Amino acid sequence: NNIYIQAIYNQYLGCRDEARADLENFLLHRVGVGEHANIGAEIKRKIEEVAKYEGVLSTMNNLFAQEAAPSPQPTDDTV
């Protein structure tokens, strides 16, 4: 069962990191988001997405803290 919890945790962690990367890209490279007519709405949406995943990760840590909380696992795509 713990492997399922770890896998789910890693999925949410990846989603959170992807949303954070998108947000950073919107904030730093506005030229690259020309297809988004309302950049403010996109930034707001990404902040809300990050918050959602942070909440899920926090909840998982609280629920499973007594049995060694899940931790991020390294991926094979590291250089």
C-alpha cells in the first residue's frame, strides 16, 4: 500500500512543479505567452493550481506522517 501512496504523492508533486514552472515562465517571459490574451487571468489560474497541489501534498503529509511520510523520489531524467 505504501508504494501506491508514494506514487500518488509523486504525481501530485510533479503536477505542482509543472504549474510552478508555468507560473515562473509567465512571470519571466511574457513574450512566450502571446497566445494568452489575458495574462493576468492565466497567472491567477496558475497560482490557484499551485495552491491546490500544495494543499493535497500537505494533506497527504498529515495523513501519512505516522507511517513515514512520502518523500519525493528522484527521476531518471536528471542530467
